[in-house]
Amino acid sequence: MRSSVCLEQGDPRPWTEHVNDQSIVVGWAGYDAKTHYLPPEHFLAHALREALTESCRGGRLQGQGPDGKLLVRMREEGENWIVEHVLVTLQHLSHVELFDVCKSLSLVLGCTAST
């Protein structure tokens, strides 16, 4: 078996100069079928991404995007997982008020927006 992930050595700045707002989160499997055997934060990020994608294609956020970022932070308390933070950035149409985009995002994601 051979892996070519992260075998690049040296200064990463030349090949990350234009993608410094991107990230990759690597997790592990081993949970249960409720989370498709993904860590809960990965499962939630995938579920939220699907909701955002569908909404941008034909729902409350239709026409917004395509660029966006989604960050989910959770913590474990015994058997429970607590959502601590969800951060969404979404490219939006210039004629749409930012407040309206935020309101739509909170409705699509099923949460309340903080100010």
C-alpha cells in the first residue's frame, strides 16, 4: 500500500499562496450508523452542506453561491455531542440584502443567527 498524502516537504507557502482560506479536516471512522460511521462533527458538516447546496439550487437561497465555507465545532459531554459553533460564509448576489441572506441561512440550517 502506498500513500501520497502530505508527502510534500519544504516550505508550503509557494503552493498555498492562493488557497490559504481553504482547509481539509481529516477524521476517523468508528462511530455508528446514525452518523454514517463518521465523527459527529463531520456528519453534521456534511448534512449542513447538503441543506445549503439544495437551498442555493432551488430554495430560500436560490441563486446565492457558489463560493462558501462551512465550519462546525462540537464538544463531547459524556454520551452527548454539543454544537458550540457553526460558521457559514456564502457568496451572495449584490442586490440581496445581507440581513436577508443571514435570515435565510438561519432558517435553512434550523438555527438562530447571532449578532
